Amino acid sequence: MARSLMARSSALAFQARVGLVTRWSFEGGVAASENRYIGEAVSNRNQKQRSVNGGVRWQPSSAASGRLILRHSQGSYPGFTRGGVTNEPDDFERDDVDLIGTFSPSGASSLTARLSATREDHSV
């Protein structure tokens, strides 16, 4: 008999974009999320995370845009286990740089490409 995995995920995010009637605008936001897994065998996967981001958007036409976003995240795996032994929480910090391009030739289609660089440090 196959065992099922139960998980509960919750997230809250806010993103805003501010700009004059130009090709350039600024954007920023905050987000928080939590993933909880039901069952002792998988409870070490529980995760909490908070992040803040900011960047610029360039839109040379109604069909094309580019974005450069910087993001900083902090989080924790509160029930981190190693070798079957529960240790202290594994806290982490992550910094991301995202370069995103979008092309929408019509209302029925769009193409988005994303290039990201990430650095992540863990306490464990």
C-alpha cells in the first residue's frame, strides 16, 4: 500500500511597481512562506522563509520588457535532522540577482526568459 505525503503550505506576498509615464519603473516587495509536512519521517523538511526584493523594470514597447531584481531571503529548517538525530535549526540566508526578459507579440502568447545567480549560506 502506498503511503501518501501530507503537506500544508501558506504564503503571503506584496509587490508594488512605481514609475512615471516613461519606459522605466521601480518595483519592490516582501514575501513570507511556510511549508509544514505531516509525519515524523518528513518533518525535517518543514521550512519558514521571509524575503524582500527590489529592482528596476525597462519597457521599451508594449510587447517587450526587461527586469533586474535583487532579493534577500532569510529562513529556517526548524526540525533539521542529520543521521536520524534532530539537531538545532538550520538557518539560512540567500541573495539572488534575477535578470528577466519578457516578449508578448500578441495577447494570446508570451515568452519569458530568466537568468539568476544565487548565493546561499546555512548555519548547519
